[in-house]
Amino acid sequence: QVQIMESGGGLVQAGGSLRLSCAASGTIFSINAMAWYRQAPGKRRELVARILSSGSTNYDESVKGRLTISRNNAKDTVYLQMNSLKPEDTGAYYCNVQGRSKYGPLFDSWGQGIQVTVSS
């Protein structure tokens, strides 16, 4: 069983910054990828940023240069540093972790979502 704990969301004015954290715990053998997704009301969930076990990253074009994803492999934790925030960044942010459990099977776990609201 793998559990996801997210933190760091909140309300911020346009141009401000927030840092999201996501910690995975449980029967984890290895993590292949960690990512942040965003979903606004009435919209589909979209990928914001992803980081692979190799350290390779990819971002949605709308956040490049403003948001940075990083990880601490020893702590099974991923971070999303969000700078120069825009109202369009508002939404529920979900942490996604993919890997292999200690018992062999692959897992694909999601956090419950954390709200980020950017006011203008």
C-alpha cells in the first residue's frame, strides 16, 4: 500500500510564490516518476510537471520558466516551486507517483488534491 501526502497550497496574489510538497510512503521499492497535475472546475486534469527517476523533467508550456519540479529520492518526496503565479494557475493540484512496490507489482497512486488559488 502506498500513501500520498500533499501540502503547501493556499491563496496567493498574482506574481506571488508557493511551494507544494508531496511525500510518498508505504511499501515502496522504487519510484519511476513523480508528477503534479492540475484540474480547474469543469476542466480536464492536465499535467503540469513531471520528474523521472533519472532526474529528467518535463513541463507544460504554460508553466515553463515559472514552475520548477524537484525531488528528494531518499525521502520519496517531490516538490513544485511555483513563482510568478498567474490567475490561470488556479486549481486543484494532484500529486501522482508511479513505481514498484516491495511486493513486486507496479503502483500508480494519487494524492487527494490541494487547492491553489491565485487572485488578481
